[in-house]
Amino acid sequence: MTEIPSPKSPFASLVPQRSVGLKLLLVCALALLMAIPALFIHSVVQDRRMGADRALADVSEMVGGQQSVLGPVVSVPYSRTFGSRHEETIYGYAVAYAEMGTASANVNVDMRTRGIHTIPVFDASIKMDAVFDPDVLRAALPEDATPVWSDARIYLGVSDTRGIRDAITVKANGKDVSIEPTPYLSRNKGDYNPVPASGVTLAGGHIPDLETAIDPIVLTANIRLSGAERLSIAPFAKDTRVDLISNWDSPSFQGGVLPESHTAGAGQTEGFEAHWRVPYLARGIAGSGTNMDLGELTEWNRRDMAVRFMKEGNPYQSVERALKYAVMFVGFVFLAYFLFEVTSAARAHPAQYVLVGLAQTIFYILLLALSERVGFDAAFMIAASMTVMLTAAYAASVFRSRLYGLRALAILSGIYTLIYVLMRAESHALLAGALASFTAIALTMYMTRNIDWYGERTSAPAT
């Protein structure tokens, strides 16, 4: 019995059987599809970042979180009467900041472990000196005001009182001032409210004989507090100077004012020193006035002097930055395999491209998991080595040649070096990525300049 040939599609003569052009289009489509697993990895990165944030929050609950410190400020409440019979009374308070103030902070940073996360925790001993002119406070009072000198107070503040480790001590002209842990109220409840201080919790103490004081008042305060992540000191005087010493190796200077000088990154083997100064005009807040919110120094003015005690090499930020270029890097690897294919007798199946793409995607999971335990640089070296060796060995198997495996090893090593540069040099990432993309396309165009993109077509059978 004669075998009847199977019918062929009428379009068979129009479709190339081994079209290199169609294969390249398929490879490009597969590279774009690799964006889907990259999105899943991005969600994993976000979840791990949230876990690190929860660890920081848990540690902050125990030692105090970010700390903002407000130095000594003097205030006195007053009353004013209105109406023909003085039947209406309103209350307020006058505030005077120090003429000059200095703060010296000694900050010791230790590491606390929460799960797999390590959180830097600081213990800061801060000494503040301030010189007040009592005439400035008296001049701030309205002309028709009746001051309540018995309730004149010196105030200090911190943003998180959970971090206070010792009693706050204050001396005025060498005499001890008893500091109360809460804002004061007048003797007659409801007469006047506590002095507001948004963002900080105040502690205050009475200054005797302020009404008749003529000479400057020299105040000295000592605060010891702990916290996590960030410490800032507000410019509590018209002219404020801050000196800070710490054992932390990699500080990040923040706040509204950068230090005039510091030794961070200057070759010191351990720790750093930093020095700030905020003059009166740069502070941007009047030296005295009525009904002022003391929190405008720490919350709104943005003239604080701050240091962040956190490692800048955040693995989550670095992996996220690399994921932005994931499709491009998978495309680079696919282009390398495609060039191997068109220059060899072997052919790679689309499923093999998918396996190679998944191997590149799993690299980011390896990098994330390892960097949480051994640090980013070591994690990148391990994850990149594993991925490059696997993909190069697979290339030698697919194209049945050790030479192609060595070529893949060299090309992939260059690709992963570029990935490391993009993750570490954020400011140059776009330029490096653009130049690498141009080089890859130019090399592909050169290597395929003589290729018959349509391939051979079979003629239709004769009838």
C-alpha cells in the first residue's frame, strides 16, 4: 500500500524553515518575558526590606528611635488683661534663646542583632553650655504683661524619652537646677498651657532670681541617651557650635547644616570627629519672642546638625537598582548565546534560552539571600561566580564545544562586572548602562553583517 504524504500548509513556501531573523525576534521576545520573574523578585526584595524595617522598629522600641536634642531655652509665662474693667485675661509666655551655645557629644555605637538583621545602636553623652542675657527675656515681654517669675523655667528636650539613660543635670551659674520630667502648669489649673514643642518632649526646671538678674546666666546641662539610626542636635543658641566624637566608621551627615570639618573617610582607623557651627542669621529664627513653639528648631527649621549611624551599603537598595536593568542583562546573555548559535553548527532551542534566563534571574535571589548574611560584596562574588560558571558550562554543552564555554565565561564575567559597577556607582549607572547597550548592539551588528536573515526556502512540490 502506497503511503499518502501528509498535506502541507499553503504557506509553507512563504515561511523560512531556518530563518535567523525569526530566531532573533524570538530571542528578543523571550528576553522581555524574563521581566515577569524579575517582578516577582522585586516583591521579595520589598518584603525583606519591610522585615529589616520591622527589626529596626523593634530595636527602637527598646533603646529609643531617632533622637533629636534641644538645648537649654529660657521661658517665663505672663498674663494680660483687657477691657474697661479688666474683666478679660489672656495668658502667654516669653521665650529667650541663648546668646551663645556649645554642645559636645561623645557617641558610642554598638551592634544589636534582631533575627538576621544587625542594627547600630548609639549611646550618647552630651554636654551643653549656654549663656543667656536676662535683659533679652525681659525685653521679650509685652509692655502691659504681668510676668509670673515664680514659674520662669529652663527647658531642654529630646524626641524620644525612652532613650534617656541618666537623670538630666543642669547648673545655672554653678547652682543645681532641679529638672522635672514633664512640662509645667500654673498653680491655678487652666491659667496657662505648657510651652509647646512639636517633635520633642520637654523637661524643665525653675531658675530663681531671674527677675532681678543683671549678669549673664551661664547654664550647663548634661544628657545621656540612647537611640537608633540617627542623632541630631538643634541650634539652640543664636550662635551654636557642636563637636561630636564617635567610634562609628561610616557616618552619613544629614540635617540642614553640614559640618565645617570632619575626619570621616580621612584615613582614621576607627571612628570620626565632626564640628558644626550655625550662626544667628543662618539659624533663621528670632532669638526671643512670645508664644514661640520650641519645636520649630527641631521639626520645621531644618537647621539641625545630624549624623546617621546606618550602613550605606543597603543590600535591598543595591538589588533593586540591579533589577531595573534585569531585562537588559538577560538580553545581553541571550545575544551572546544567539551569536554563538549563528557562528556554530549547533542550534539552541527556545527552551534552552528560557533556562539560561531563569538562571540569570535566580542570581538576584542568591544575591539577596547571601548579602543579608555575609555582606554585599562577598555575596555578589559568590552569586556571580555560581551563575557565570553554570551558564558557561551550559553553553559548552549546548554548542558542543569547550571553546564556546570559555567564550561564554569571558563574556558573562564582563556582564557581571558591569552589573556590580551599576549597583555600586549609582551616579554613573545610566552612562555605563547606555555605553554597554550600545557596545552590545554594535558587536551584534558586526558579527551578523553577512548572515542571510531570511534563510533557505523550500520550493512548493510539483503537481
